[in-house]
Amino acid sequence: MSSKGPVGGALAIEVQMRAEAASGIRALGQRIERQLTELQQLGQQVKAMAPSPARDRKLAEYEEKRRDAEYRKWTLIVQREAMGLFNHADVEEIYRVPPKLS
């Protein structure tokens, strides 16, 4: 009897679970990419504005979105660790959250 038969039982479930987890990580990465693009554009708008109440509101919006981006990046790292991936240098390189503005 060949050991190269179809994947079944617990192994099939494990493969399916890892595929679902990878899909979730991919989707989260895409959301973070979109969010970072929006955040960069918002930051440019804030930098171009003269001091005013409107700028203060835009700055508050920027900081809120920035905190959210940091949180999403953290959740991505947690999900990667749950899959056994512990080197996150690539995450830090790809998903750079812009600095705080003043």
C-alpha cells in the first residue's frame, strides 16, 4: 500500500485550518496597506495646513487612524505567531506606520 495517497483525516483538517489562517493574514495585510496609504495622504494634508481648528481636527483624525494602523499591525503579528512565524522583520519593513505629527 502506497503512503502517497490522498491527504485525509487530521492532516486534511490541519491543512485546511492553515489555509484559512493564511487567507485571513493576507486579507489583514491588504487592509493595512490600504489604511497606510490613506494615512500617508491624510498626513500630507495635515502638513500642508496652517494652524487652525480645522487642522487640529484633521490632526486628531490622523492620530486616531495611526493608532488603528498600529493595532492592526499588532494583530497581524499575533496571527503570524499563532501560525509559528516569529520573525517579523518583514512585517516591520512592509507595514511602516508613519510617525506622530504635531
